[in-house]
Amino acid sequence: MKTEIFESDPFTPQKGRRLATLASEYRFEKGDELFFDDEPERLKVRIIGIRMHVKANGDIYRDILALKL
């Protein structure tokens, strides 16, 4: 499934800077912690929200909102 991960503000859960785009069947859950090692410094984030999108043709993709730790 196409997955896009965005940095988000904790008080206004809106999409900010896109951190990654990937294809994964992993079931992400609120509270999961992710590490991005390709940043200049290791970036650690916690998932605060998952939004699923279903298109009319049956395609599914998701946006993940993550809080920088």
C-alpha cells in the first residue's frame, strides 16, 4: 500500500513536511516510533494519526502524521 509519512504539529494535526513515501503492508498504529537514518541527524518520530484514503477505482493509500521527538 502506498504510504506517505508527514511531520505534524501536536496541537494542529495537519500535514507538514513530507518525511518519506514508501510501499508497505505493515500495519502502522498510533504510538509506533519510527527512525529515519538518512537525515543529517537520526530523526525519531512517533505516529499520532493515520488517514486512509479509498479512491473510486478501489485504490487505497494512507497518510501518516508523525510527531518529531
